[in-house]
Amino acid sequence: MCQGKDETTSLIRRGKALLLLRRRNVASSSDEDCSSEDSSSTSAASCDSSAGSDDDKGKPRTAPKFVSEPSLRALKKASFKIDDPVEYSNKRQMSVAQERANALSIIPASFYCAYYLVTTVHWVPPEIVSEAQNALNGAGGKGPSDVNGCISSWVFPYLRYLPPPTVLAIGVGTILHTPASFLYHWKYCTDPNVPNKIDHWSRRLDQCLIHFTGALWSYGTSASLSYFTLNLLYNLDCIRLQCQPAIIPRRNQVRILLCVVLYTAPLVFMSNEFGEEGLLTFLRFWKVFLWGVFFFVAYPFGGWSHTMFHLVTISLPAILMSHAVANASDWTMNAAKCAAVSSSQSM
């Protein structure tokens, strides 16, 4: 009987010793987690409090609360604040050639938009120009005097009429974002004196202009100043967060994704105005965009995947501008009349 009791007591003591040893191991691993790049503010606070100050060294300390390893992993996974920007940026470190390719691949969309905006006959369908020519030369037409707002400039020889405001918003937004992205990828991502690229001002500017472009694109897809104002307020709040000291990548990525959802949503919920064309534009846009997201997230080609993301998404402004032109028929007809007048005068 006594022997059984002694064995039970021995087992209890061994269990207590193992539990105490495990608690010590968890406490030491928590101290190591204080220096990890993905540690949260909650973890940092607990580490600071467990370390204590010099005045507390002589005081008895209570045993740390037991936290299982799965719980620690879940806590670290739920935190997206970066304590070490250098280490984070090294996860997707690219060569100079790859960063230069990123910079160059952002340019074509901007050049296309600039050409689109200053070349009237590029965005006015030829059949509309022919219809306008017949209207001007027909019995009911008044000839060139029937047209107002035409442009004749040696600086932009192919600009006959200003594009619709919705088209201007999409094109100008794309052009404004390009220099910031080019500067970030071409100069600062290849500069060895800039180790913490992830929180460099050029990267913050790049993402801020992504949000500003998204606000402009929301007007381009909706032609509504009220909807543009709502999107502008949201994106200004995103820009405010981009300017904060802490870098939180997951939050920033989710907000950029929501920005895309907001400026493409009118293509669907304004179906009474846009009809089937709006839904087709929505599907076409998201098909291209999700392909780009695949290259950005899955990284199938390593450091070249970011360049592929840029190349795949080149067509996005063109998709939205075509939609904006299709829903500005009166404006397009005036532009077609100016193009027809210019064509007849050059003959």
C-alpha cells in the first residue's frame, strides 16, 4: 500500500517537473520571438513586461502563463506588422535586371493612355466618323458650323476633340501613377544604400498613387461625382495609413483589393444604364486582373513574376476607357463631327 502511494507521489513529482520545464522552454522561446520580424505589438508588450526593468531584478517573478506552441504560431500568423523591414524586403529580393524590368514594364500602359487621349480617331469608332460625315454633308446638316468645341493645335495635331471626362479620368490616373512606380523600381530598389526598401518614401508614394488612381477610375467607370467622392474619401484614408510609421502589408494589400472592387462595382450595379456591355467589361477586367494577381502572389517565375504582373495588367486601362467611350455617345458624336470636318478640310 505504502509502495503504491510512493509511486503515485513520484509520478506526480515527475509530472510537475516536466510541466515546469515545459513552461521554462515556452518562456525562453517567447523571448526569442521578441526579435522575430513578424512579432505583433501584443507579443512585444508581453516580452517587454517579462524582461522587466533593472529595478525589478531583485523582486520575485511569477511563473509565466503557459501558452501552447500552436497558440504562439496562431498569434504570429495573425500579426502583419513589420518590425524588421529589411528582412521582409529580402523575402522577395530581386536582381538589378529584374527591378529594371519592373520599371520598364510599367511604362507601356502610360504611353498607350497618352496616345489614346491625344488621338481622337483612335477612340472614336470609324463608323461613327462616317455617320457624322454624312450628317454634316446631308440635306439636314449645317456643315462645319454645326460643330462646336473642335481643337486644332500644332502641339497635338491628331487631337480634334477632348475625350469624355470619364476617359480623361482613367487615362490621367494611369499616367500620374507611372513616374512614382518607375522611380521606385528603377532607382531605389537597385540602390545598395537603401536596404529598407519596404518602408522607403518612394514605395509609399507608389502605393498612395495607386489609391489616387483608383479614385479617378471610379469616376471613369461610373460617371458619377457622388460615387467618385465616396471613393476619394476611402482612398484618402488608405493614403493616410500608408503615411504611418508602421508597415502592415496585409492591411495595405486588402485595402488595394477593396479599391479595385469599388471602382469596378459600377459596371455591375449600374446595369440599367450600362446593360450587358457593363457586365462584359467587368468580367473582362477581372479575368485579366486575376491573372496578374496570380503572378504577384504565386510567384511562379521567381523575381520575374512582378514584371509579368505589370505586363499582364497593361490592358486594364484600355478595357475601362473603351467602356467609358461606349457610354458617352453624345460626346463621341461631337468628336466624330470634328474629326470629319478636319478630314474634309485636309482633302
